[in-house]
Amino acid sequence: MAKKISIGTWAYAFGPYQNNPVPFDTVVRRVAQLGLDGVEVGAFRPHIHPDDYPMDDDRKRVAGLLRAHGLGISGVAADFWSTPGPGTTQALENDAYFKLFKKNVQLCLDLGADAIRVDCVDPPNKYDGAERTAVWDRIVAMWKRCAELAEGYGVKVVYEFEPGFVFNKPSEIARLAEEVGHPNFGVLFDTCHAYMCAVVGARQHGAKETLKGGVEEFIKLLRGKINHVHVIDSDGTLHGDETSTHRPFGEGKIDFGRVLPALEAEGGYVGKWWTIDLCFWPEAWEVTEKAVAFLRKYMR
């Protein structure tokens, strides 16, 4: 299937851009000028947080802005970091996590997005023993419930693994998706995170687990479970000793000539989007055009 290209808007609001974020409408205009097909909306402040756009008219203006520039939405990355993680007992109090999830599904519907991103939130070494097992079980139960709800509205749930989150070994990631087991739930495969989890084994709890076949073997391990894709390079390092360094294309170690075809051929990815992710890169604005050109080369 021919793919469309989008880019995550959070790259221009997080990290180095936190104190001087690029306004959302400026991002939209720039993305349109570069000929991308869409954006992936970071539903974090100062961009499109649901509490800052509470009214129907507020959201219609955002959707209208995107339409006016000929852009689609590949998904919404919701702010689940402002509430306890899905595996915590606090997330169950007053149904806090599920209520937040529903609020962001509504944002997806109002903007016209058919995918919502989730993650495990908590760091990799926070839990051990029986508590770690309990956290796992609560995450599985919560995401089953979320996937069921979202399915009724045509919004798929996409789970992004990272070195900075609990359960970051390749086998854990595959098993977590398997145990959630809902047809409306799948793995968001970020090429950079995949390299750090499968090749480097970064920040793993207990014995390190890597795959001899690297990113491509990881893709095979997740065959049939990948329902969304982020693409960016990796130099094998961590950003701030926490999560993967999202290095611009061509500056890292990933062989995209092999990895991108493998996502379809070996991983069974049938989605329509490749989403560029320049999260935490200090010159994301400056390298965006080169990133688009690089990815287009492989799409051809």
C-alpha cells in the first residue's frame, strides 16, 4: 500500500522547544509548504490539549485549519503523563485513566483522527516481583477496556514502547500486545525505539534481552501486531539517560532500505501512514525539510 507522510507536532513543543514552542498554526503552514500529507497531533500544551479546546467550535477551527492546508491527521498523541500510569492503583481511583482516555478519544473524533497513542507511563525499574506482575495485569485489563471503547468510534489504540517505560524488552512488548489481544489494539513501531530495545537493550529490567537480527527480527516478532509506525534514525544513545535519541535520518545506524520494506513484508503493517518523529531533537525545525526528502526517497 502506498504510504502517506505525516510528522509529529510535539517535536516543536517538547524539550529544547519547551520555553519557545513553535505555534501549532505555524507548524501546520510549514508542513503544508513542504508537501506532507498530514500531521500527528501532540495533544499536549501548548498545542492542542483537550482542556484548552473544550468547545465544539474550538475544535472545528483546528480541523478547518488542517483542511484548509490540505492536511490529514495520522493520529493523536494524548497527554497521559499528567495522570498515574495505566498499571497503577491510582489510575483506577474514580476511573481516572479511563475518563482521560475517553476525553482524548472525543478529541480524536472532533479532529478527524482515527488513532490514539498510549504508553506504559512508568519508568522501567519502578516495579519488581509481585508488584511488577500486578502492574502488568492492570495495564492489560485497562487497555482491553480502552480498545473496546475506541473500537465503537472507529479509533484504533496504538501502543508505543520505549526504553524509558516499563516492559521494554522485545518479548515483553510482543507479549503485552498479545495479552491485550483486542483487534482494535496494536503496537506503534517507532524505528528508533526499536533499535534501542532490540539492539542496545537500553534500560531493561533484570537480564538484558537483545535480538541477533536487530530491528528486522523485532519486526518479525511483532508480525500482525503493528498498527502504526513512527520513523526516525538512532545512533544507539539515550536522550537524557531516559528515552531514545531521535537522530535525524542518515545520522544513525538504522538501514531504512531494509527496515521500511520489512515493516510491510515481515511485519504485516497495512496502515497508510509513516510518521516522522523528531522528538527532543534540538534543531527539529531546521531539519524537517531534509527529513521529508530522505523519507520520500525510500517511498519512491
